[in-house]
Amino acid sequence: MKKLKESIFELRLLLKSVPATVTSIFVVAVFAMNLLANKSINTGSWTWLALDTGIIVSWVAFLCMDMLTKHFGPKAATQISLFAIFVNLVMCLLLFVASKIGGVWGAYFDLGEQAVVNDGLNITFGGTWYVVVGSTVAFVASAIVNNFMNFGIGKLFYRNPDGFAAYACRTYVSTAIAQFLDNLIFALIVSHFFFGWSVVQCLTCAATGMLAELVCEVIFSPLGFLVCKRWQRDNVGQTYLDYCNSKITK
């Protein structure tokens, strides 16, 4: 019971310490990328290539995790990741309930096909259990890998651990591996068994998705680095950091 109370207290302290803007962006990104994963991208004649539109926003979640890991540590970043997943599951439940409520979606007035439009939107927003399970398992696994690998790589830099070179290296390597894992797990659980993708398509989806998301990470990593430097300068979350340090020294 004491351990549970300490864990709850630590989580509450962490949620108070992390800037609300970052937490909000992180949660929205996780929710959006799981919703957008329902739509496959038309790749034309490249039958070996399979992608979903979740790649346009999933890099945001990994950028946030890298920032959180750098400043607050891998455990804190993972806790925020699990919090984001919890909010995502709650939103999925609410959307499922909304999909079961009788009524007409706004798109019906533009298209005039009530049954087709309503059924399609209800299925999309209501979700299916295998998409929710697949996205949840994939993100939790990739978040843990990303956060602790990011932290581990950062420990290898002794001379200037807070410099951009160290930040870039730990960010790019951990993001590449974790993004590939995230895409592959989701593709194998959902796309392979329920959408008929081949194993080759799952692997190419994981690889190409990882490359696309890594490019976004490279472009915006300087922003993440500057935010981390500002957090360090302004002693953001110092109460939480002091609490964690006090637990280590006991």
C-alpha cells in the first residue's frame, strides 16, 4: 500500500511538473495517430509498399518522448506515454459510444447517401477492437524501447552530454529503432491478419514509415533541443527531479 501511494504521488508530481503544452500535444498526437491509422495510403502501382496516414503525426509523439526523456528521465517519459495511452483508450470508448447513438453525421448533407456515410463514419470513429489493441501494444512497446534506449545512448557521451551532438545521436537512433518497431508490431497485428497485407508489405511499411518519421524528427529535433535547454535553464520540473534524486540517495 505504501509503494502504491508513493507511485501515485510521484505520478501526480510528474504531471504537475511537465509543461501542460507538451503533455497536451503528446496526448493529442497519440490519439490522432491511432485514429489516422485506420486509413491506408494509396501508393499506386507500388504493390509492395503499404503505408497508413498515421505517419503524418506519429513523429510528434516521439519528439515529445525524446524531450521528456532528456529532461525528466526514461521512467517519467514512459509514465507520460502510458498516461497518453490511457486517455486514448478513454477517447476510443467515448467514440465507440457515440457511434452507437442514432443520428446523422454532417457529411450526409453533402453526399446524400445516409446509410453509406453513417455506416462508414460510425465504423471509422467507433473503431474496431483489433485496431485499438494493435495500436496500444505497438505504442507501449515502442515507447519503452525509445525512452530507455534514448537514455542509454545519452550515457555514452561523457564530454558534452548536454550538447546538440549528444541530443541528436540519442534521438535519431532511438527514434529510428522504436518507430520501426511501432510500425512493424501494428502492421503484423492488424494489417497482416485483418487487412490482408503480406509480410513484405508489413516490413516495407515499417521501414518506409520509419524513414518518413525520422526525417520529420531530424527537421524538428533542433526545436526539441532548444526546448530542453530552456527547461534546464528555467529549472522546469525541479521539484520532481529533486524528489527522484532524494529517492536514489536514501
